Amino acid sequence: MKQPTHDDTVERLRDQLRLRIDAAARSVADVLQVTADLFIATRHRTADEGIAIAKVESITKVESRPVPDLMTRQQAAEYLGVKAQTLAVWKSTGRYSLPFVKVGSNTRYRKTDLDKFLQRHTKYYGSGDGLN
């Protein structure tokens, strides 16, 4: 079997480089095309946008209602962005130190306790120590 010469190796590497450059150029062109399509699509107003804006406004109105100081499990779960069942599991297993109040047979959560919980579980990436 013939050993490839230095020129053969250089030519093979050049061909590989050309193929990879062509592929990268096609990828860049694809990204630019999608970006242009997205720009054009966002510039066109449709009836659907009016519906979407109305939905966002209604969500904003719902979220802007006052939060009670003492919340049911469902309200607390919504406030934290988890399911009510998740809070029930945390309570029964003690997985997280989340204080609750027993009112008869009902479980309630104080807003201040939920805010402290969120603060304790807030992570700051990039500082190395988690504190910033």
C-alpha cells in the first residue's frame, strides 16, 4: 500500500476544511434567514396579536390582585409556582424548612414565610459562593 505523501495529506486537509467552511456558511445563512423571517413576522400585526395582548393584560390583572397574608395551600403553591401537592409532600417529608400554620384541620402559609423561603432558595450564579 502506498503511503500518502505530504502533498496528499495537505490536499486532503484542505478539502476537509473547504467542506467544513461550506457547511458553516450554510448554517450562518440558515440562521440569518430564520432571523429575517422572525423579524418580518413580528413586524406584521394580525388579529391574533390583539388576542394575545388581551390575554397578557388579563394575566397581569390577575397577578396584580393583593396577596393575602395567610394563604391556603393552593394560594401558596401558586405564589411559589409549584403544585399544591408539592407543598403537601414538603410538609409531610420535611424536605424544605417551610413554616406553616394549622388552623383547625387546615394548613395555611404566611406570605412573609413564603418570601423568606424564596429568598433562602435564591441562587446567584457566577459569584462562586452562591452569595452576592
